[in-house]
Amino acid sequence: MRKCYFDHVAVNPLHPEVLDAMMPYLKEDFGNPLSVYDLGMSARNAIEEARGKLASLVNAKPPTIVFTASGAEANNFAVRGIALAKQSRGKHIMVSKVEHHSILNAARFLEKSGFVVTYLPVDKYGTVEPGVVKSSITDETTLISITHASSEIGTIEPIKEIARIAKERDIVLHADGVATTGNIPVDVKELGVDLLSMAAHQFGGPKGAGALYIREGLRIVPLIYGGIQEGGRRAGTENVPAIVGMGRAAEIAKNKLNSKMAYCKELRDRVIGGILKMPKVYLTGHPENRLPHHASFVVEFIEGEAMLLMLSMKGIYAASGSACSSKALKSSPVLLSIGVPTALAQGSIVFSLGEDNAREDIDYLLAEFPLIINRLREMSPFAKGWGEGSEGEKCFTG
Amino acid sequence: MRKCYFDHVAVNPLHPEVLDAMMPYLKEDFGNPLSVYDLGMSARNAIEEARGKLASLVNAKPPTIVFTASGAEANNFAVRGIALAKQSRGKHIMVSKVEHHSILNAARFLEKSGFVVTYLPVDKYGTVEPGVVKSSITDETTLISITHASSEIGTIEPIKEIARIAKERDIVLHADGVATTGNIPVDVKELGVDLLSMAAHQFGGPKGAGALYIREGLRIVPLIYGGIQEGGRRAGTENVPAIVGMGRAAEIAKNKLNSKMAYCKELRDRVIGGILKMPKVYLTGHPENRLPHHASFVVEFIEGEAMLLMLSMKGIYAASGSACSSKALKSSPVLLSIGVPTALAQGSIVFSLGEDNAREDIDYLLAEFPLIINRLREMSPFAKGWGEGSEGEKCFTG
């Protein structure tokens, strides 16, 4: 059976060249980067080389990059670290309703600690409107955290415009760049962000490696205290092999970004075009301004998990809702925030593409998926008589 | 040149069988454990198998183990997570003065957040006296955090006795088991601890994998918020290869614990016996009640870093002060806490042993180290005339 992996927002396969780069640090080069002897120095140099490569991918200076163990850690570090560092100035922060759980739940933690959080609404495409950001700012606002792109609905947010607004009011802007870094151009200077979260496994790097870009001169309270690693900003023995892998993955991603984007976009547009031919299936997120490797839908009368299981029996791997809650089986807050009714939000399906997908994988998906949908609808008590209505918009419009 | 790695408290080389166990998860088995399809299930099963193995090493039930990315993260999670969870009952916590930086600095962070922290003194061997713990408890005390053993001076702490005292007063006890787990018997039930931190690279596992044992039913506030990973207690895509490696390393460590301990102790006793033959060299930490793989000293008239560099030129790798601050070049607070004068504390040297050390490595060390000491003392302006005094105690006694 053909195997088609369409869940790259959950995790990318590790790039074979990345693994090659990691191997010496899983074997003979096992030193602790803090040790003064050659084994330590070798590990230290490897980390700094990786830092340079990752910095180059996002047009930052190497010392502004702090390695973490995940994108979730980077997000927690950013939101809580800045909120605490700035609390003498004010205790109001803003996040959007389409943020990842690691932002939303860190924000809820801050609420319990006496902070005020505004959860910014989004439009029907999941776009945060800069005007809404501007009008929500108070004198107490110290931080705005907006995702660069939603890994659930693919929409790319207007970070540049929001950065301009934040800068005017001297408010720190954090962008969650987990879904974008290594997948579309990310330039921290051009975007104008103060902080940016990244995760290696989103662009061919290993699990266990994330990073936070922190603008030069910006004070932040650490999340993990301890030794002097990462300039005292993040303690714990550095995961050298994973960091080396993240660096190598960044280098590869930078070199092939344009060709990868073009290829993924071609596949994505075929997926979207093909799937929207089915009745009562709607695109979620922005129709154009979306991640080039991301196609997300809601399918009426069907449960996401049923689709995932039927697809996997055909060797097709996809996600429903957010990758991090595929097993949580709750209605996605992101889908609810763009106005998808609760019942319809259950029918979420996300196909996220990568260079490892062949064009024939898309043919296979477009042949199999409609059969699965039809099969599931035949079994669904909610689907009775739906075919009699008329077809409206193909893009979900709230 | 012979290479002798005597810095196992900084990091262990990755056990080859551990790497073998990790490899499938760095290659074809790359799924996200939260995904519902077979690749996700395979990753999920691998994590649960690893959890079982690690739990078995410390005699815990698998669901009480939460994987983290490091021992430092586990320590921060424990101290801050319990302090916050219990703050409605009281805001006093106690840590010892021989704790790792990740405990001490997390405690300082809590102080800034309105908590009161008692830094418990230790005796000349670095032992926390249970009576001192008992008399320092107040009605506000919610947490005691004591290291199971210091990785800097090797002393094993009387956790069992402290646990009894904590239990009497219904106070949570956390033990930092980073230096002990996989190196000496660690049984959470026998020790009576509520929480225990662990790090894989201390017993042949990979960097990037740590864990916190959390007694069943004990509520803790997460350090990293986000998805539903680790039962909602620690978010972030699981580092599957590292977790699998930690599990396999735990299994190996459990099987060979007694032989490893006996072998390391034999080497250690030769190191201690041999090195104490030199004049003006003192053992730090407890002479008997210490880690079997740990020999630590202070050497008069000499700087630790100079020793490390001279040793490394002979292919001998060791540490000075704590592994996590070898490059920080500050006087070790642990050494100061046992009464070592500031100047003498600069002359700290730690040899930590492993099964990868041959008996001949010890011959080589004992031949080379005195030459290095003599050479350095010849260069030291402080060493003039020291040879004329008489020799006192060989163990540092405050």
C-alpha cells in the first residue's frame, strides 16, 4: 500500500543529512559544552555553529538565539518571561484566539497570577486585524503575542503591520514562528518582531530542539533557572545532537526554501482544488494568504477522527484540529474562533505537505478521500437528506 | 596518548545499545505521539515502554513519571510547581546550601515572587542534618528540596530521615536524584520522597531527556503549558528518540547497578587513596557516605582551571566546582558551604568515574596528576614555603 504522509505540521521526518550531522554528537563527541577540555570545546563550537545557521535562517544575530527543547517551551518562555520582566510597567497582555495551546495556556496561567489577558478576535479567515490590535491596547499593555501562521488553519497573520502598531506604543511583540520558520521566509528584522519561537521538527530537524529569538537588549525572565548555559537565559545541559540537527536543518531549509515552497504550493493547490469539488466540504483559513504546505477543511456530517482512521487504513496520514490535540478530541478553539459551528468543527481535517510527498501521493489522496467521505456519510445519521440542499460558498465564511 | 574520561557527572558517553534503541525513532519511526495513525501510535507506545523502564529503575508506577528535557527542567518544575500549587497553605520552602544551581536559582526566583526560602546549612562533609531540617520548619512550610547526592562533593544526603520529618508535618519532599539515579539504588518508596528529578545522561542515556517522578495524587503546577502531552503536566512534542534512550539506559543501569557500583567504587578508592598521598590535598565531601563513582578534592595553592587544562593536555578529563559552572569561574557555593576558604575553593578538582574507565586509566591518572600539581605549584606565587609546614587531616574538615 502507498504511504502518504500529509501531517508535516505535526512533525517532519528527520532529514537524512540532518541525522548525519547529528551522529558524531551521539557517539564520540559526547562532551558537555561547559567542560573546559577539548570534548567540551567541540560541543560548544558545534552549538555556536548551529546558532549561526539558525540565526541566518531568520536574519538575526547569533547571540539573539536561545535554544530550547521545543516550540512550546519557547512560547512559554516568551510570554511568561516578558510578562514578568515588564510587570512593573503594566500587567496587560494580548494574544489572539488562533494561538497554539502553549500560548493560550501560558496566558491563562498569567491570568491566574494577576495579569489581564485580552484574547483578540479574528475574522472569518482567522486573520487578526491590526485595527483590532490597536484599539485593544491599554496603558498597561506590555506584550502582544500573535502567531506568524496558524498550524491549524494555515492563515498567515499580518505581523509586520502589528509590529508597527506595537512599536508605536513601545509594546513587546512576540510571534510564534513554529509553523513558518523553515517553511516560508521569516526575517525578524523585516517582520519587526521582538521575539520569535521556532521548532526544528517543523523543517526537517529533530524533535527536542526549539529556539527563541530575543531581540538584542530585551530583558527576559528565564523559564528554566540553573547554570550559565545560553547566556544564563536557559539552563540545562544543552542537547548538543538536537541543536546541531536544528542548525543543519536551518541551513538546508534556507538553501531550498523557494523550491520547497513552490513545490508544496503546487501540491497544496491540487489538494484544495480536488477536495473542494466534494459537496459540503469547506476550506478553513485564508484562501490565498496561507502556508504553502497547508490545506485544511471542515467536512459536514463527519467526525475528524473517523476520517483520520479511515485515511490511515489507506496509508494516508493527516490531522484533525491542531496537531497537539488530535488525541484530545475537543472542539478546536481556533475553528470556533473563525465561526465554525461546534458540530461542523468536529469534521476538521488538515493535510500538510512536504518535499517528501510525491505528486502521485496527491492523485492517491484525491482518489481515496471522496470514497472515504461518501462511505462515512452513508453511515452518518446526520447526513440524511443533506444532498437535497443547494451548494453555497466553497470557502468557510463563518 | 591515553584518553581518560573522568567527568561522568558532567555527562556520560551515550551507551551504544542506547543509541541502537534510539535509531528507529531518528529514522522511519518519526511520528508525533499525539497523532492517531500507526506512526503516532508507535511513538506513543515507545514512550510508554520507556516510562515503564524508568519507573522500574526507581520503583515507581509508570504514570508517576513525567518526562522533561533535562534534570534542570525537572528541578525547576518540582520546586516552582509545588511552591505554586501549595501557596494557599503557605509560602515557605527550604532547600539546602549544597543544591544544584537549578534548585538554588529557582528558589531565588520564588523569593522574588514573595516566597520565603530557608537555605539549610550543611556540616563539614556537606551533609544536611535532619535535626536542622526539623527545627527550620514553620507552619508556612510547604516544600523541602534536598539533593539525593551532590554532584560536586559526592555526599549522599539522609533523604529517608528527612522524608520522615517532612511526612510528620505534611510537607512535600523533593529530592534531586540527578546524580544518583542509575548510579546507586534509588527507590522512591523506600526513600519516601514525593518528587524525584532524574537526567538520562547521568547513566548512559542521551542529552535532552530528564524526568520528574511525582507521587500519585500530588497536584503540581506545570512549568511548560500547552498540549495534552504527559497527562497535561508538561507540554511540547515529546522528544521520542531521547525518551526511548532514557528508557533503555534505565533498563541497562538497573541490570548492572551492583557490578557498576562495585567497579566504580574500586576505582574511586584507588583515586582517593592515591591522590591523598600528595601534600596539601584534601578530600571534599563525605569520606564514606559518598557516590561510588565520585572523588573530589581541593588542592592548595593551585587554580582548578589550570589543573583541568594541564590534565586535558595529558588526555585526562575532569571537572572543577560543579560541572554546570566549570566555565563560570566563580567560587563554588557548595564548597563555601562546607567551610572551604575562598582561596582553597579555587583549587577544586572532581574526578567522576564510569564503567568505560579501565583500571589502567587510574594508574595513568595517579602517575600524571602529582607531576601536574608539582609543576603548577612551582609556578604558583602562593606555594612558596608551604612544604615546610606539617601535614594535618587528609579530609577537608572545615
